[in-house]
Amino acid sequence: MRSESRLPFHELGIDVLLNIIAFLPSSDVFSLRKTCKIAHKASTQLSIWISAAQRMMKDNCIPSFTFTLESMDRPALERLVLSPSLFYQAIVHSDEEFAHPHSVQIPGYTATFLAPGGRYLVTSSIAMMSSGGNGTLAQVWDLGIPKHRGSNKLLETWVLGQGDEFFPKLLVPTADGRGLSLISIESQSTVHVHQVFPCSRHIPHIVFDLGDGAVVVSLSFSDNRLACLLASWRIVVWDLKDDRYTSWRTYLGPEPIGSPTSFKLFGDAIAIGYRGKVFLWDFSWESNFARDFQVSRIMSRYRPGAIHSHLLFDEDNDDFIESGFDDTKLTFLPNSAWSSFHGAPTRNFVGVFYPPRFGLYQLRTHKTPGLYPGTVTTDVSLGHLMMFEKLEIDQNPGKFSDIRPLDTDHGIFLEHHGESVLAHYIIDLGSDNYPGKIWMDPGLEREDYNVIHSEICPATGRLCLHLDDNNLYIIDYLPHGNN
């Protein structure tokens, strides 16, 4: 009698196979499909690919409303699931140049914001109002799903504000995670939050006035909280979900901040890069928050919980970047308003750059019982993860995008110089492997252009370039159609 432990694979029930396939990488499902009829039948079940698409979207920080998975057919789901792998293979393992990408030009925009997933795009522009004078318009676009590229449907247009002092800054998820909000600054001191998606005739709008004399120089968003760094070195944190505030003075600089500085919010912690050091604050205590912004200002001074110096150790020269150097060259990678890299909220990454060195650090918080009964002490620190010894970033770097995940083990960020777009990809985070880079040819049929802003969705192979002449290019690197 044949032992059950040696039951042939093709004799397994389809329910058993479905449970096995659910744990396989998507690329392995296609290999399994070729083995036998029962495996082919199991691998073509729609439920398998809906689950795989849900995992891919979570790994790539894509909001659930981006794709209506239940209404997509299997070829579309398969293509969506495999897009991150296809894009990664294209930029990392191909010795050939990219195939000429498909691009669409949309002129006349002053700011662009691409939501994770590469489907929804929010743009802003200046227009003449019927009442006279200029105003800032916002438009929401549906760029289509990977199977049907190039649709570029305009969903809605709104007037965000009047005058020339209205500047959109961040595209963030709504408090319930089911929509998009656009955060803007008016006259350097007033914060506006407009819910721009889902589209409706009435656009929900929240206004936060920071007071006379306030000048916002930097913004950061995380976990439904917006942090503002003011020119007076005051930090203001606004919890948009609970409508509460906390604020304190840092007293880092003797003079007001003259230009944006490195500033990041991570849940209950804030990091500032200044004069070769990284300063960290933890503000997790509920007593720090108040319903009234003016009341929250009573916490006039708050010392950082940790200060890190001797950053960016160079093993070849056995030295550090010392404190006190030219601070204008110390920068962080831009902060993503979406879930942290790998989709895990506990993985908070700080990319610290000083040409030509770059280091990746993880912000860690550890709570321990305090000296007195009922008190808790929170320790905040930076853990060194990776030094990009072989990245060879230019001594005069361009502007950077935030780190976006390629899959559960890889990430990517962009650097743009004039007409050039350079993709830096992180390989096997936390291992001994080095990252790499590739020059991405946008394939634009024009010369003498300057990229001022770039965003990429590696999950769907889509790149958005915003040029200094207010032209927007939407560039797809993956071929159209079905697999």
C-alpha cells in the first residue's frame, strides 16, 4: 500500500493546493502552473490573485482604494502583482538600456503629487479667477491601471485659494485611509488641508492658523499627524484625526532659520539635522497635547531625547563627518507621508546625506519604567543600517525623492540633475550586499530641460517628471497590455 507521505503532488486536492499556493511568491505560481492540470487549475483561481494583489499593495504602501481588485479580471491582477518584480528586474538585472518608455505630456502645472500605486495624480496650477486676480487650482487625475495605461482621466477641479501666496506642499492619506488630502501653506503661516479624493461637489476643508509672525519652513507628515518647523525654531505637531496640538521651542539656532532644513516626523518622534548632528525628540505623552493650540504653546522648551554626531563613518578613510561643518550640505531624504518602508510602521528610516556619502539609519524608540512610580521613560536613538560605500553620488547632488519600496527586500529613491534622472536602489536591506544605481532615460523628445521634481511608483513602473517650464511628463517603463 502506498504511503500517504508519498502522495503524488497531482493527487492533492485543489483546496490543499490553494492553501499551499497562497504562501508562494507570485513568480513561483507561474512555474507551478506548468507542472500538472490540477496545479494549473489551482493557479488560475481568482482568489489566489486577489490575495496576492492585497499583499503586494501592503508591501508597497498602496492605499486600498487605488485598485478595485474584485472587479479586475485574472490577467489584470497577474500583471498588477508582477509589476514590482518586472520593474526591479528591468533596473537591476538588465544590462541593456530601458526600452523606450511611453510618455504623456500635460502642460501648465506648478506642483505635482503622485500617490503610491501610480494611479492617482494631484496637480496644482495658477489661473485667473472670474472675480479678478489669480487663484490656485487643484486637479485630480486617474492615470489608469497597469492593464489600461494612458487613459489620464481628469476627475475633478477645485479652487484651493485666492492670491499668489498659496502653495500646495504634501499629498497625504486621509485619517480613515480611504482618500487623499492635499496640505497647503498660505502666506507662510496658515495650513490648509483639503480632502481631494474621493471626489465630491463639496471639498472638505480644515484651516490651521499658526499665528501672526509664524513662518513655516518645513513640513512632515506621519500617522495622521502634521509637524511644522517654524523659522523661530519652534516645532508644532497637529493631530489631524483628534484635532489636538502640541508645540515646543528647540533653541537649536541663535538666528531664525533662513531656508528649509532636514526635518522628519515619525509617529511620536521628530528628527532634525543641524550642524552635522541629528537631534531627536519624543512627544508620546498624552499630557503634551491640548485641544486649543494656544494652550499647547505653554510647553515653551523641551530638550531633545537624544543627539547623534559623528555621522557617516567612512571605512576607507577611517573618519566621520564632524559637527560644525557647512550645514547646507547635510540633508535628509524627503519624508514619505505614507507607511514606512516595508509597510511596517515600526520601521522608520532616515536617509542622511552629505556629499559624497550617504547613510541609512533606523529610528528606534524604547520605553522603560521611569524613576518614579507610574512614569515611563522613552529612549530614542538612531541605529546604523547601511553605508552606501559604492554609491558614488555626485559631489554636487541634485534633488531627491523619498524611499519607495520595490518589494519586501528592496527599495528605491530618485536623484535628478537637470535632464538626468538617477535611480538608486537598495538591495537586501540589512545584508552585506551593496546598493546600485542606474540612469533612467525618460525618453523625452526634447532638449535643454530641467527636472525640478520627480516621483516614482516602482510597484507599477511609473515615473512623473515635473519640469521648470511647468510641463508634466507621465512616463511608463513597463510595456502595456496583458502578460
